[in-house]
Amino acid sequence: MRASVIGAGGYIGGELLRLLLQHPHVELTQATSTRHRGRPLSAAHPNLRGQSDLSFVAEEDLSESDVVFLAVPHGASAKSIDTWSALAPMVVDLSADFRLHDPVRRERFYSGPAPQESWLTRFQPGIPELHRERLRGASHIAVPGCMANAAILALHPLAAAGLVAGTALVDARTGSSGGGRTPDEGSHHPERSGALRMAKPHGHRHTAEIEQACNVPVHMTVTGIEAVRGIQVACHITPSRTVTERELWALYRAAYQDEPFVRLVRERSALRRIPDPKILSGTNYCDIGLSLNAEGDHLIVVAAIDNLVKGGAGNAVQCFNIAAGHDESAGLRFAGLHPA
């Protein structure tokens, strides 16, 4: 299948290029970047040296393909969705434009006009672990935000079982690449290095996605850390009744034992028992672990991912594989590096 990546000069766009270039069922035919137009892909992504003869093109120079991946800023997807859909029968969007279907939540967390309802209803939620059947044969897919995806995978089994009492607290830590390629004062090295900056103690927009997927109230805090890649979310839960660790692991096994990219971490070693995004760099895995206090009335579920892969490009390719009828793991089998 011929694939085009729109917004390919950014970090998510670069990861899409890397994954699609090694995909057994995809021919990467076009990649757009206004800044790098006419230059080789390696001009923006030096890790792709020698991997492709393609050069970046402008959006107005695009021709038809079989699938278009949109790695563009929020607002840009909805603004030009008619154009993208005319170029390819399948559109996979990595912006926030088509993720939220509740107008009240959208108005609370996002400014600007909402997409037309006729377009919103075409987009399927890009969470394979929850919506695999809806993704089969889908023509339009909305991939979730990076921290939202990690938190949803951590919380959903509990929420579906009715085990979340009150508000779930999602405490997220994220590397600098989550802020995108365009620098600002917060990403400037002298300001960020060595800092633990709570960037969003209230009102983070990913809260809306978590609540929509899990149907429980959520409070989310986000802290920027020294790492370049990686997200770790710690979800603090008050169970609706007393639970045991054995019961909880059985619940998570039932939810994820057949999932190709969710791994349950049950090691007793203090070094390995809590999921760590460091060992997930470049992979499409989500590692999940948990800790329950002795009284059985306070639970912490921890999920870790690479924000650019399972939190973005890799999850998009996984959704594409399901929609197109390919092996779900195609192009996504990289196991990561250790040490890294």
C-alpha cells in the first residue's frame, strides 16, 4: 500500500517514516515538510541516512496514495480534512481534532471551532486494545494522545469492572520530545535540564480522552522530566471495595493476555518491578505493573510507554495494520535496547 506522511519533519513524523520504511506491506511514497521541502528525509531525521531516496515535498505537490498519516498540529487536520480524504481512502490522524465526541468536554479542554459532526462520526478511536473490531476496515482513525493512551490502558480494566471509587488521580511524567520539535522557553536546555517542572497541575487536555474512554472522573497532573523519550503514568485508585493483589492480576491478565503490545510486569526485583519507559525506547510496547497496600484500599497502577511510538507513530501503524487487514505487528517488532 502506498503511504504518505503529512507533517513528516517533526518527531512523530520521523517515527512514522522510520516504521513505514521497514513495513513489509507499505511503500512510503510521499513525506511533506514546508521547512525541508526538496531536501532528503535525513535532513530532518539523520537516523534515516541511507534508508530512502525520498525527499520532502510541499503539501500542494501531493498525489494520491492508499493511506495518509497526519502528523500535523492540532486544528490543522480538521481544517483540511476534505483535502486529505480526497487524496487517500484511509486517513490516520495523530492530532486531537477527531478524538473527542462530547462537545462539553471539547469546549472545556480545547479552544477553536469543533470539527463538523459528519466528520467526527467517521473517525474510529485508535485504541486497538479497546476497539479492535471497530478498527477492522476503518477508513478514518483518530489516534489518542500519548499520556492519554498510557493512562487508558492502565485504568480501563478497573473502570470496566466497576472498581474505581471517586476520582482517579493520574500522575504523569514525560520526556522533552512530548513537546514536539518546535522549541520554546520550557524546552530550552538551560531551563529544562535538571528540572522537575509540573507543567499542568490542573486541566490537562488528555484528561478528557481518559474520561471518555474509561467513563470515570479523572484528575491528571503532568511533570516534565530530564529524559528525551518516555512516559510513565501512576494511576492512584481507591477501589470501590477491598481487593487482593491476586484478584487484580487476574483482572489484568483477562484484559491483556492476548494483546501483542501490552506486557504485565510482575517481577519481584526492586529494580524491575515498576514499569520503566527507559527500556521501551523505540518500541510499541506498553508495560503495566501495580502496587496494592496491605489493607487493600489503595492501588497504584503504573504504565510506561515510548511517547513517540506506542504514544503516537507506532500506535498509528498498529491501527493501520488492523484496518487494512495486515498482521497487527507488521513493522512493529523492534524489541528495544538494553542498556540504553
